[in-house]
Amino acid sequence: MSGIRGKNTKPEILLRKLLHNRGFRYRLHTGLPGKPDLVFPKYDAVIFVHGCFWHRHECHIFKWPSTRPEFWRTKIEGNALRDRRNAAALEEKGWRVGIVWECSLRSRDQARIADRCARWLKSSSKHLEI
């Protein structure tokens, strides 16, 4: 697990490039709860790029490990609980919270995902999940 990166992951860098090409400027790795991957102060919005395994997304990428099942269930459930608490803390501070899942960025239509993020950033909607 020491080789798993917590920031500057491939999906995160891909989304950064897609949004930057659309004219959005953001901050990285601020001291906000949950350490959002992208912070857009101008839009009072943050975006998390979640890995499907580590954050328990119910998609084709996520599979419960067969070895040490109790350890992994505790670890992954704890991550999901922490995600919910961090999102609530950010919303309480007035931030809008978006989540982009790793599996969505693996699709061939990444431009459509970036367009959805761009529309959400310009909107007044509180939540985004792709």
C-alpha cells in the first residue's frame, strides 16, 4: 500500500487538464476538510477524484479483496464514512462538493465528463457525482 499515491494520480491529472483547457483555474491540496483534489474558490466548489476501489464505488472496477476480508472491509468502509463526513463539513462551510469517479474518467468520452463538470461549476447546484 505504500506505493499507492494519494495525490497527483492519473485520473486527477487528466481531469485537471480537461478543466484547465476549458478555462477553469483551481487550487490544489489546500487545507480544507478531506483535502479536495481541485478547489475552485471563484465558484465556491471543490471536486474530489475518487478511486473506485479505495472509496467503494459500486461499479465494475470495485471488487472486495478475497484475502484479509475483515481488514479490507474495515479499511474501505472507513474511507467511505470519512468521505461523507468531509463532504458534510465542506457543505457546512459553504462549499459545493463534486465527486468524479475513476471509472467515469476511463471512458472514451472524457470531453463529455469535463463538460458536465464545467456546467456544474457555473451552476448553483450543490452536488455533482459522475
